[in-house]
Amino acid sequence: MSIRCVVESAFFIAWSFLDKSGELGEPDASANIILDAIEAQLRTGERRPLMLANRAITAYREHTTRTRASGERKACSG
């Protein structure tokens, strides 16, 4: 399987899961977060689409949690 196919497959799995779970945010930003997570894993040698997708989902959730927490702190401080 080519790298392109691996990336497409992993992205589709992660995107579909987050979309169906209602967690997907703004499309461009969400796509960038998912692709960045997949790319970082590819640099370490990971090539399994399901593993790439699962870790991208985790990275997406961590990013949204950090962003939400940061926004709440800003709102509380004024």
C-alpha cells in the first residue's frame, strides 16, 4: 500500500469516526489537526492505517480539550 493510500485511509477512518460521534469541529482546522497527527506518526515509521487513525483521533481530542480549557481560562480572567 502506498503512503498516499495509507494517509487517505487513516484520514477517512479518523474523520468518519469524529464526524459520527459529533466531535468534529470546523472542517479546515479539524483536517489540519488530523493530518498533522498522521504526518508525525509517519515520520516515526508507523504505516498501519488503523493505528494512524486511532492516534490521530486521540491527538484531535487532546487538542480540542486543550483549546477548550484555554478558552475557559481566558473567559474567566476577563
